[in-house]
Amino acid sequence: MAEKLAKGARISGGQRDKLASDLKKKYESGRSIRELATETGRSYGFVHRVLSESGANLRGRGGATRGKAKKKS
């Protein structure tokens, strides 16, 4: 399990690079952003931003999506 980070603590420099690398590996091996956020004690938005900055290929949302409503004739 990843080390919990202090809530609201600023993560920068080498520490952020290491965190980004670790999160990217875990995400690309199938873990979800929500799982990684819970594991690290950070928000979904923080993890999403770090993954984006690290160049991770983010997956699309799962589940059903709404299409255009069919017109009734």
C-alpha cells in the first residue's frame, strides 16, 4: 500500500516526480483513480492532475453512457 500523504501538504520537486511515477505505474496496471486517491489520502482531482502531468494515457469512463434520445414518430 502506498504511503498516505499529509492532507493538503504541498508535493513538489523530486517527491512529486516519484509520486507521479508510482501512480502512473499503478494506474496503467489497472487501478482506478478513485482507488489511488483513497490509498494516498489525496483527492480524485489531485490524482487525475498528477496522472495527466505524468503523461499517463487516461482511460475513458466505464459503464453505460447516454446517447441521443430517439425521436418518437
